[in-house]
Amino acid sequence: MNMTALRGTLEHNVAMSGYTSWRAGGPADRLYQPADLDDLCAYLKTLPADEPVHFIGLGSNLLVRDGGVRGTVIFMHGALKQIRFEERRMQGRPSGAESRFGVVYAEAGVASPKVARFAANNDLTGAEFLAGIPGTVGGALAMNAGCYGHETWAYVSQVLTVDHQGNTHKRSPREFQVAYRHVDTTGQRKEWFVAAWFLFPKGDGEAGRAEIKRLLERRHASQPLDLPNAGSVFRNPPGDYAARLIESCGMKGVRHGDAQVSEKHANFIVNLGKASAGDIETLIEMVQAKVKAKNGVELIREVRILGERVAPAYPQGVVRGCNAAKPPAATTSLSSPAGLTDAGEDACATDFGKVAVMFGGSSAEREVSLKSGAAVLAALQSRGVAAHAFDPATRPLEDLQKEGFQRVFIALHGRGGEDGTLQGALTLMGMPYTGSGVLASALAMDKWRSKLLWQAAGLPIPDYAVLNENSDFAAVAARLGLPLFVKPAREGSSIGVIKVKQAADLPAAYREAARHDELVLAEQAMSGGEFTVAVLGEGSQLSALPSIRIVPATEFYDYEAKYFRDDTQYLCPSGLSDAAEAEMRALALRGFESLGCRGWARVDFLLDAAGRPTLLEANTAPGMTDHSLVPMAARVAGLEFPDLCLRILELAHVE
């Protein structure tokens, strides 16, 4: 293949367990992540005509067999990620329809929940159901995904496809045979969906966001989101529900190996930790046979199965437990900080024993924690660690000792997980855990007390004021200047943060922030930009990773920009001069140590108008999602995500 003109990433013999939500599956011969749509088309043009090609998004409706996948897998998530609102008339719509409808263009790699939020933010309705589909636009188009009484193709106005030769085609819905959880072309052509234009009615965006929140709460309450799964395994038969039929056969909770029919929702099969693809497929067949024998109903799989059943010998270079071949270090002009090493070379899975990856929880940041934990769980398992999901919202901490866990990787964000509460419980149990101890976690979570400590240590911080209902809001605005930020002191992920531009809006901003925490701060705005520095290690091996500059497309780096928008820019290297970079890293280490942190953390900065750094806050259990910053900085320093997770786990200990 001629790869010289391509801009994407090509890997060989890649374990697909890291690319499917079941966290199981053998290797793909080749995996290509294109840089964008043009790069995808260029790559397809390089392939032989007989090369098998498979497209995947989040891998949330996919089982890859243990024998792996022959040919090329195209990984779309994080690649084809454009989404935009279009004001234009669609062909075939009656005159005046453009005033009643809006068009959302979304590429195939965009997560379906992001389309729901984007539509609501543009005052469009009807897309809310997409928040309950844990996959990408491409997958939703391919199977006519749906939930809560709605289906994807009901809103499709036009699609863009690509063929094996790399040519794109605009297609009308009339060119496809669309049915319940099934889409097929009317001809013999072989094409894949790469984008779609969705037509949604205009309406109340605030009501749409409220409906999204309601649907997500319903999903969290009814589905086993704390364990790896692929969503609904079977289609609902006409006039009935697959879950009811499975439960009526006594199959709820039945296991084969580490694959289990969920005890929470019988149409889900979960991976309890070490399930192989063979275990999962066997359990699928067991369920089908039982339902057929008892009820006479043949359940049809909703899940796509790909690859070969029998696992061949693993080719050279495939990650398989400890001492696997290391990925090449990222090319960078920044030298790796002292002590930053690839834990995958020396750390063996048996060193850690049985590991609980603790995520989910019940804080306002549960949704993000679920994503972080799933990523960490998959990374550790890909390195051979005996890692298992553990959601403290659904099971008692006593189970850690009862089930023989030996370490805890904390991927909980916000209250209850990052504020010293969990750390205190684990300390009393004598259970080693990642990150900072009780006091440091509590101090870092409390933005007011961390500011007091940094002030006492002579470290620079933005000017601020503590607010209450009796505050002289006009005086606060006059002292700090406008604009300013109002925020809860003990929340994370920018939850409850409000930018105030007029003094008259300050009381209302206080009341809104006080809904999240009784302790509320007003903070001086800085105009020099936002940066963050990750800190990793302990003792003489403590290092600050390369700084990252954050450039949000929104007014400030809010919750949406952090976790759901694709137009937030993260610059690493950040563009600072060598002297400014060294100063910021040194400040990050001083801020980390003055709070008594250990293991790892992320320290956030704002630059003032003169370009001087000020400490904003510290995060002792930072995000580990695909938008997260610690993995980004580690990658630039030469440490890939699975080995970053191993290094953090290696630093776990009891206070």
C-alpha cells in the first residue's frame, strides 16, 4: 500500500477488545483510523479490490470473535466527527418547511448522544431518544437504531456513503429498505455510511435538554451500565419483549464463564471481567435455544458478530498480558520528564492481584465517571491485569474484601469519590488505592481551602470572594471586576459554573451555584488563556508532564466543552516558551505537593493579561475519557494509555 499521502493511523494485529464495549475479541489484521473523510477516501483507494473492510464506531453493538478479523477494520469514532447545524431547504419538502425544521449534519463517527444534545442546543426537538443509544451515527444508520419509541431513519433526510473504491455518494432514504433494526440497499452495491443529514422540528431546546436528562436517568436506572455490555442483544419480537421471554425461561443471571445474562435487564449480557468472545457467543446461543424450546419464539440477534470462532496463534506484536511489545513512543520535541517510564515492560499482571476499577457512583459526574472507568478497565485488561468493574452505587464496599480484591483504581469523579470519603473507607479497610489520600483529596476538592493553602505557600491564584445570600454583590463585582466566574466550591467538571458579565446578574448566579453546594465562590476572570499540567509519580520520581493549552469554542471551558464537543482545541505542546513551560510545570509540582497529593493529579491554570500563570484548582481523580487531558499529555511524553493506567495502578498504596 502507498501510505505516503495518508494522514491517519494504521496499526497491525490490534486486539479488538480495546475497541468494543464488551471488552472481548481477538486481533484485527489491520486497523486504520482516518484523519477525516478525505483521508478515509484516500485510504480506501489504496486497498486491493478483494480486501475485506469492516467499519466500526464505538463497538457498542459488536462482538468480535476470539479468532480475530481478517482484512481491515476502519475505526470511525474520533475520526469522522464533524457536526453542524444547517439552515437550508431540503429537496422534496413543502414550501415553508425550512421555517419549521432544522437540519443537523453529522458524520458517522459522532456519538449518537452528542447529536441529541447538539439538536437541543439549537432548539430542535425529536432527537432526544438518541441520548439513549450508546453508539455512533454510523452504527445507528446501519441498523436503524432506536429506543423509547423512536427510530433513527424516521429523521434521516439524506445520507452520504462511501464505496470500496473511496468514492462518496449522496443517497436518498428511498434508496434503502428500512425496517425494525435493519437497513439494506435496494441494489447490489456495497457502501458504508459516512454522514447523514437529519431533519428535526424546531421547538423548545430547554425542554429537549430536560427530556434528555430524564431519558438518561431512566437508562441508568434500568440498564447494567456498570459492566461491559453491548446494549440489547436481541430484537424485540412482534408484540412482545425479548427481556420478558428470557426472564420467563429462568435465564436471568445465568453465566457461561465470565459472561452473564444481566440480573438487572435480561436482554443484556455483561462481561463480569474475563469473558471471552466465545463465552459471550455461547451464552447468546444458550438463550436463543432456551427461549425457542419454552416459548416457541426464535430470538433474532440485534448484535453484529464479526470474525473467526477459533483463535489462531497470536501474531507477533499482539498485546497479550505482561511483557508484550511496547507501542512506539510519540514523536515530540519535548523530552520525557524524569521518572516517566513505560510500566508495561516491567509490571506483570500478577503483581497487582485482583483489581477493582471503581467508577460510576452517585455524584453529579456519574456519566463522565462511567466513561473514564470503562476506558481504564479496558486498558488494564489489555495488559493482562485481572481488573473488574465495581460501581459503589450498586454494591457495598464490603464486597471488595469478600471477593478478594487487592487494589482499587479510583475512576470516580466528584463527591463521594474524589473528596476523601471513599479514600477514608478504603484506608480503614487496609485496601491500597490510586491517587491522593484522605486529607489531600478533601483539600483539592474544596476550591476555597486549596486556595487558602496555596496563598499560605506564596503561590499565585486569581483573586476571589466567598459568597453567601447576604453578600454585597455590587462590592464583589467592583473588586473582582467583570466578567467574573461564580462556582460551587466542591464540584468538578465545571458543574454549576456561571460566567457573569453584569453585576445585576451576580445574585442569580449565586443562587444557581448554591443549588450544587452551600459554599460558593466568585472568582476573577483571566484573559491570558487556560492551561493544565498533569503530575505523575512519587518521591524522586515525581514529574510534571507537558502542559496543554485549552481553547474552547464556547465562552469558557464548561461541562459540554469538556466531554461532548469536538470543536474544543487541545494544544500539546502548548506553545509556551521553554522558560514559561518550565515555570508552569514547577508551579504544578509545588501546588501538588503543598496539598499533600500523591500518585497523580491534574493542576489547572489561568494566565493573566501579562501572561503570568495562576493556580486555579487541582483534580486528584482526573477524567480518563477520549476527551481527557492526562492521557493526552502522557502520550506526548511517550506513555500510551494502557501503560499510563499501569503506572497509576503501580503507585497505589494505603495511607
